[in-house]
Amino acid sequence: MKTREITLTELFTKRHDRIPVVTFERSSGRVLGLNCTNREAFNQTVSSGQCHYYDEVNDTIYLKGEHSGEIEDIIDIRLDCCHARRHELHLMYTVQMAVGQCKFGLADCHFYRFVADRFVLDQDLVQNQEAFEEYWPRIITLLETEEDKKHLQRFKNSD
């Protein structure tokens, strides 16, 4: 079987130096997120063993979990099988997390579940009530509708 190697120069020029990254947590089997990397962030990830991502909005590189403590330690990095098709190119990082919860005091950052015709807060994900209370105002500001705000306020008051 013929093998082909792809250099980092080849890889990052195909996507104008920005590549989507799907991050997968090994022990839980959960997808943690869809982020973006560039060559500098990728190099920092490889050299440190911890996930660094590229923030397209702020044009910055950041260490995932630097402020929240939810550090993602790299176990494996893979390139998808459709690497020749520019529009489908992505990487997959398999990680191990020391803390394993999001900064909002929930088990993970995907805390809304689709039920019927809307997304609702998955109450089973709240692990750290103190952290949840601290970040509560930030969660509320992310919501667009008054109905969503009322739903979350009812959840907060049900303790």
C-alpha cells in the first residue's frame, strides 16, 4: 500500500492557515467542541501537549482552559480522510481533561438539549452550583428570547 505524508506547510496552505478542529474527550466519549487552529496554534499544541486554538474573531491564540481550568491534554491528533478536498478538511484532537466541566459549573459546555421545538437547559449537567451561580449573569446574556430567560430563571429558583 502506498503511503503519503503531508507536511505542515502543505496542510496549512490548503486552508489559508485556518483549519477546523473537532475535539473529542477520550474517557467520556463526548465531543467537546468545534474550534479552529492555525499553524502557530497547532505548533503550540504539539510542543506543549495541551490544546491551543486560534480565535478568528480576536485574531489570537489561546490555551484552552487557561482561565477556567478545563485544560485539554492531547492524546492523539488525526487528519480526516478527505484531506484533499479543501472544503472538507478538518483535524480531530483526542484529549484527556483533568477537570472535565465547563466554566459555567456544568458537566460540559453543551448544556442545552433539543426537546420538541426548542433547546432547554439539561439540569443533570449542573455539577458545581457555586460556579454556576458565578457565571449565571453571563449565561442569561447569551440568550435571545425572554421565554428562554424565564425558563432558566425558573431552573435557578427551583433549588
